[in-house]
Amino acid sequence: MVASSGGKWYFGWNIVAVATLVTLLTVGMRMGIGPFFLPMAEDLGYSRSLLAGIVAIGMLCYGLGMPVAGHLVARRGTPFVLLLGTAIVIVSIIWTVYARHPVSFLLAFGVLMSFGLALTSPVAFTPVISHWFVRRRGMALFFLSTGSMAGIAVLTPILTYSIAAVGWQGTLLGYAALFAVLIIPMAMFVVRDEAPPEADLSAEDIASKRARAGGPAMPVLKLRDAVRTAPFWKISFGLFTCGYSMNLIGTHGIPMLMDHGFDSGTSALGIGLIGLVAIFSTLVLGRLSDVLPRRHILAAIYLVRGLGFFGLLMAGTHWELYGVSTIGGIAWAGSIALSSAILADVYGVRLVGILYGLAYLSHQIGAMISSWLGGWAYEAFGTHWVSFGSAGGLLLVAAGVALLLPVQGFSLRQAPA
């Protein structure tokens, strides 16, 4: 599965492994605010609305950092961006631990930490993986979703128990130390931007590509033209609903379940189970994405995820919660990987970094809205149906929009990948 056509280990899979682990740490922290939410609010004396507002601004800053990450990767390379992001994360966590005033906490935890995590997010890895993989691009990019889901499955319960044991400040400091120890050496010694000329193509694929290369050259598709096309905005809408739903779960999923009568441990396990199941489902979906139409898989993911939100709202027993989490977890991951793969298919790898960063900004706009709405709507109406019900509805609409995306093999790019 991971060897090159000649039977030797393909180095690109080492980069995929690094990207998966970094994504686990990055997405697991930024999308898994739930374990921190109530302890932070109680310790700092913040209302749910105030802390939700800070988290919402942080989600927007995370999204604003995505195009910057894509631009810096194109200019300075992936290792530089990862090291810069790691330094920013460490500084921001130290500041967060000592911040008490809402403005200081906002700047540290909301703004600076979000920007640092954006530089170490999947956006930083999408261009390099797209260069290293052509034939198995869908499978390779799906491992980023595996890392995201592992972040939910692994970090959510770990952070919950760690906060109970050493407090949220100690948990953040431990996270910073682990972040530095793992990412710095991998960025320096494993990640390489320079891919082989033919990437992971087989001998037959290379011969076919060279035969097609003999045709007439076409003008280069420019960024400003790409962002005016329908596929870009359809993908952006899907990512908006993805961010809206995923961050609602990450920030308010555990508080919602606790408000519905579940204890903190059960709530954490219920949310973590979604990510646990998704780890294994992404391996299957990744293989399917290189065989079946990607738009159909993306539509199915949004559909099942939308129904899962309504299921979580109505779960009243442990087994109902675990059942909904298991079914929802099957389709919880993959929307980001499929979106980036479709962008690479349609526009080529030359533009995929910046286009993915721009499209991912819509993801974080959705995250910002839901992070705020989850806290405000509960305090205003005393129910989670406003936020979680709207997430389910948006996902059902996104499923229909995904079916309108180009068929696999369609391309707007006018420059070779």
C-alpha cells in the first residue's frame, strides 16, 4: 500500500506520518476546547458568553492564519513555517497561563495561539503532500483527517483527565513541551518540500503523462480567476458547515451533554468515540476516494454527519449516546481531505496551498459563529437546539451542494501539476 512501484519504501509516507502526528496535536487542541471550557470559565470568573466570544475570535484568527500559512509555505518552505508556528505556540501558552484579564487572555489564547496553530495546521502540509503524491493523493491527504480525528479521540479524554489532575494551566504547559519535543526535530530532519519529478506515479502513469505532455501548452490559471469559479465557492461553503459543526462539538459538545444529564467522563468518552471511530473510517474512505467519485463521498459524509447532530441532541441514555457517536464517527472525518484533494484535482498543486488556505478561512468563520452561538444561545434560550439543530440543517444543505461539484477528472487548471 505504501511502497513505491518498485517495491521500495516511498519517502513521501514519512512526510504523511509527520503531518498526521502534527495534525493530531494541532487540531486536537484548537478544535477540542471542550475540556478546557468550564474549568477556564470557573477559574477566571468568565461567563459562558464571554469565554465563548474569546474562543470564537480565536477560531477566526485560526482561519485568518491559514492563507498566511499557505503563502509562507510557498515562499519559505514547510519546515520554516512549522518551526515558526511552534515558537509562537510555546510563547502564547506561557502567556495564557499567566493571563487573567479578558483582553490579555484574548490576545494570548484567542489570537496568538490560534495564529501559531494555523502555521502548523493541515494547510501547511497540503502543498507538500500534493507534490509528493499524485496517484494516491486522496489516500495521503486522508491521513490528515485521520490525525484530526485522532486528536479528538485521543486528546479529548487525555485533556479532560489531565485538567482534573493538574489543572488547565499545567495541562497547557505539558502540551507546549510535547509540541516542541515532537515537532522541532521532525520539521528539521523529515519534512522535505522537494519531491521526485514523477512523485508516486507508476511506470504506466509516467508514460501516459509524458505522452500527454506533448500537447500544446496552455496559459497559467491565475489565483484571482480561480477564486471566481463555482467549484471554489461550493467547496468553501462545505468547509463553512464543516467548521461550524466540528467546532460546535469541540467547544460545546461536552457542556451540552453534561447539561443533558451526562457526567463529565461519559460526555468526554461520547465525544472522543466520534474521533476514535473516525480514525478507522478514514482509512477506508481514503482508499475509496481514489476509486469512487469524490463528490459522492463528500456528500455522504455531510449527510450522515448532519443526521448525527440531531441524534446527539436526542440521546438520553449512555447506549444511545455511544451508538450515535459510533455511527456519526464513520462519516465525521474526510470532508477537509476530500475538499483539498478536489481543489488539487480542479486547480492543480501550484495553487492548492493558497486556495486551500482561503477556503479554510470559511471553515473558521463557521467555527467562530458556532463557538459564540453555542454559548450565547444556551444562555438566551436555555436550549442547545438552536446551535446544534442549525448545524445539522446546514450539513444537510452542504450534502446537496457537494453533489454539484465537478466529477472526478474534471480540471480547470491550465498549468501542469
